[in-house]
Amino acid sequence: MTPSQSSHMARAAMTSASSGIGDKIRGALAVGKTRWGMLALVFFATTLNYIDRAALGVMQPILAKEMSWTAMDYANINFWFQVGYAIGFVLQGRLIDRVGVKRVFFCAVLLWSLATGAHGLATSAAGFMVCRFILGLTEAANYPACVKTTRLWFPAGERAVATGIFNAGTNVGAMFTPMLLPLILHAWGWQAAFLCMSALGGIWLLCWALKYFNPEDHPSVKASELEYIQQQAEPEQARVPFSRILRMRGTWAFALAYSLTAPVFWFYLYWLPPFLNQQYNLGINVTQMGIPLIIIYLTADFGSVGGGILSSFLIGRGADPIKARLLSMLLFACCIIGVVVAAGSSHLWVAVAAISLAIGAHQAWTANIWSLVMDYTPKHMMSTVFGFGGMCAAIGGMFMTQIVGHILTVTNNNYTVLFTLIPAMYFIALTWMYFMAPRKIPAVTE
């Protein structure tokens, strides 16, 4: 059987209207498995990214007591992480496109692992601010690198599913950190916890250095899989300056839409525990606070992984990829409307169900908006466009924390306004994307 015949059979298995999910999975694997190994690498990088990021919140009571932090000290430590994160997004996105994803991502994870370990040597709030700034600056490489890897290794019909899988690492990291970190804290103390997380980064670096290659350079990728990955013809593109990329319609289509919706996940991350504790008088322990949060983030994982299935199904039925993403995003935006009942519900599990649906739909939305920008962006500028959008979203997140704090202050901690505003953000972003997103990959000239 020739590579072309193998590739054709795999596509037929995945797009057949009568084939079941098992047939589609077998068809996807029949053409080759190398791209799924590359996806596993970026999934574990995302998990590691969120373990390093979430650890500070878990250890905050211990560190505050150890170093006499005030509430303002802790706020400033988080602020400098966000500053570094915003700067890092645009710088590292550009570097990945210029230098290559393998080398830049290796250096970024090396530096963020060293920054994580350096937390164990810090003795003051100022020391933690420096460490968090460097951590944010280097961790910002994660998503541009993951999106670039997905863009290089997956055809349009699989991108949303692949994106959802690697993005599920955020929720896996958020769940495992509070489960495993207390064991390390009890056995060896907080300094050792940071050093252990740094060591995990070293293990990942070894795997990345040995196993990751771009598709055309991979020593063991099958010819049929390479043909399948590169089935979408693209115009030859010359390198263009950053200023030209900033003038592209697609850059701003993604940047503004992502800036409206990405901070919603950070709202859940920062403000969900205080909301549940205030509304339902939950204790800060595994049985009362932990179980609702685990259920919510498990649902987020299902939404992340399953979010790309709908658009991939529509593409398999012959739909244009851009239209399939936009239609899927409309459905997920409608699912998020139910979150408005959470603020006024007197029953914990009604609120948990509403928030779980909303956060699962948010992750599904994210898988599709990331896939959408991959569909219309030339691959040689993918990380630059995504990095710029990520920077805008990070800046939006910085303002979001201030806005949320102001609203809760003037409303005496009433979350109703916030939960009502959340669905509106998605419909505004979707309208913007509908009118601004290009319908094909443009030929870009200076």
C-alpha cells in the first residue's frame, strides 16, 4: 500500500458519516502515531506549567506566616507574575517563529524550572516578586509553543481535539497541585516543594530534547502521516516584520476576542473558592471545599478534550473549518448562559452544576478559538500572532482582577453582577470574530 493510499483510507475512516467514534480513532491512528507523541509532550508541559503556577496559592498560608507577608505583599507578588507573563507572551511568541519551537521551548522550560527552584532560596516578599516575574516571563512560552506544535503536527480536522487535549493539562495541574503538594510540605518543607517541582521540569526537558522534531525533520515519522499532516496546501510565504503582522486583520480578530474571554478562567481560578466559601459557608478542607472544586475542574477537563469533537465532526461532514469553529463557539456560548443562576442559588450543588457547565463550555470555546486562529494564520507566524493575543489577554487579566475587586467592594461581595456579565463577554467576542476572522490563509507581503 502506498503512503497516498494509506492516508486516503485514514481520512475516509474519519470522515465517514456512518463510522462510529471507535472507527474514527482507529482511522486517525492508522495513518501514524507520531503526532500524538508530540501532543503528549506539550500536554505534560502544560500540566507542569500549571503545577508551578498554582503551587504558590496552596502554600500561601505557610509562606505568609514564615515571612510575615501582608495581603498587599501577596497581591504584589501575583501582580509581578502577570507583568512578566504579558511581556513574555509577545517576546517568546516572536522568538518561537524566528528560532524554532524546539530550541525556544527547551530554553523557556529550563529557565522557568530554575526560577521555580529559586523560590526555595527566597527569604522575603521582594525575593518572591523577582522569582515570580521571571517565572511569568518564561512560562508565557508554553501556550505559543503548544499552539505552534499543534499547528505544525495536525491537519485542520484534528486541531481542535488536539488543542483541547493539551489544554486539559491546565486543569490536571490545578487538581494535582493541592492533592500532592501537602505530602511534600509535611515531609520536607516548603523549600523542598519548590525544588521538587524544578526537578520535574528537568525530566521533561530530557524527553523534549530527545523526542521532539518538526514533522519534516522527524527521523521516524511515516510518509503517509507526513502527507496527511501537510494535506492542506498553503501559499509560499516570506518572513515579514512584526509591524506587518500587527496590521493583519486576523491578528486583531484573535487578540480582542481572546482578551474578552481568557480572563474569565482566571476569574474562576482566583475567585471561585471565596465565592463558594461565602455563599455556602464551606470549610477550607478536602471534603467541603475540595470536592466541589474537583468536580468543577474535572468537568473543565471533559470540556477541554471534548470541545473539539463538534467542530471536527462538522469538518468531517464537509463543513468549512472556519464556519465549523464559529458554529461550535456559538453553541458553547449558549451553554455558558446558565452560569447566571449560580450567584442566586441557595443550593450548593445547583451552583456547582451551573459553574461546571460554564467552565467546561469555556474550555471547549478555548479549544475552538485557538484552532480558529490556527486555521487562518500562516504557520511561520503562528506563534507571533498567538503570543500577541496572549499578551493582550494577560493585560486584560491584570485589569480584570482590579475590576472584580471594585465590583465586589461596591456591591458588598455580591457576585450576581459578575456572573451576569460572563456570558455577555462570549457573545461580544463571537460577534467580533464572525466579522473580523479571515476565511482562508492570506498571502502576506510586506
